[in-house]
Amino acid sequence: MRKLLTGALVALCLTTQAQAAIQEEAVTYKDGDTVLKGFIVYDDAKKGKRPGIVVVHEWWGITKHTREEARKFAAQGYTAFVADMYGEAKTADHPKDAGGLMKALMGDAAGMQSRFNAAREQLAKHATVNAKKIGASGYCMGGSVVLNMARAGADLKGVVAFHASLSMNTPAPTAVKAKVLVLNGADDPFVKPEQIDALKKDMQAAKANYRFINYPGAVHAFTNPEATEKGKQFKLPLAYNAEVDKKAKAEAAKFFKAAFK
């Protein structure tokens, strides 16, 4: 009998642990008349409200990589919202198609901001989120989005831009509320030295609290495990860099912890 009871208790404990885990829920929302399809991701074992992070995808759209990044933030104790910047969760498998989607989004600065703010609103009203502590993390195109949102004075505690495009579509900022962390591949041919200089000058002129880190040996998309294969397939300078990915994620973790204090 004692063995049976012990076995039952162990089984109950394991079941409870399995249920208290990272949750990922599909969310349909709108920006004007455009239907958007994102994901809210959080750890239901954590009690009470916590900071939230808007996660903005690469030019491919919402991919496995984007969703994995959101899960990592949830494991750190945040609630993450994977934003749908294209609408209807559109994705692209070819650079030509991805470029078309990105051009349409980034070519309309006001539309880009509206699309981001729709995601931010969904995140802020979630039951697990402290609406006064919202940040954002973006990858490639998404990095450009979050940097532009910071430049535009968005109400964010902090933004982290991983291997971002530094072609800005917002005016030079006069004030930046968010703390800013830019994590760049030093060997990324898509990011020109003059773009880095221009970003730094804008941040300094706006007296922004920012930090720019260059990682030698890293090229574009260094956080994405699928990047190397994509690079080979389309003859593009894309490659995953496990060592730099680890270092950059550690910097981001420290950054958000401080930004949300």
C-alpha cells in the first residue's frame, strides 16, 4: 500500500510539473482592418504580473526561430508576444518574396509603428503582464523595427536589436525613452560603417541610454540556427554563430533585467 501511495504521489507531482510549463497561445488581433496572427508565450508556473517583451520577426515572417526566442524569454520569467508584422501570419521562403513583404512594411513608417503598437497593446493587456514594464526584441528586420520604435519615442523600457538592418525609416530622434542595446555582427556586409556611425550620432544627440556591441566573425542572422542553410541555399551572407549567439543572449538577459528594475 505504501509503495502504491508513493507511486501515486510521484505521478501526481510529475503531472503537476508537466502542466506548469511554458504556454504558447495563438492570438488573433487587428491593426485597423488587417487581421494579425501572433502568439502570447509565458510560464504558467510563475505567479503574479511580470514584464512583457514584444518579439519582432525577421523578413521571413514568424518562423520557428522567432517562436523559440519568445519561449526563451518566457523561461527567463517574462511574457513574450510574437508580433505579426505582415498580417495573416504571412511568411516567405524566398528572399525575393521576403524582400517584397519587408519593403511594403518598412516603406510605410506610420504603418510600421501602428502594426507594432497593435502587438504592444495585446501584450500589455494580458493577465500575466505588468503593463508599465514593456520592452521589445527584434531580429534582422525586426531589429530595425524595434530601433525605429525607440527612435520614435515609443513607451518601452528597453529594446534589443539582434543583427538589425540599420536603415532607419523614422526621423532623427530628439528624445529616446527606451534603453537601447544593439548586437551586431562585425562582419555583416549588410550593415555599413556609415550606418553605424549615423545611428551612434543620433543616439548621442538624443542623449539616449544606448550600447552598441560588435561581434568579430559574426555575419547576418547569427542567432538563427537555420541561417547557415538559408545562406547556402540562396548564396547570401547568412550564418548561425553559436558562440556569438550565446554571448549576445547573455548581454540581452542582463540588459532586460536592468531595464525592468
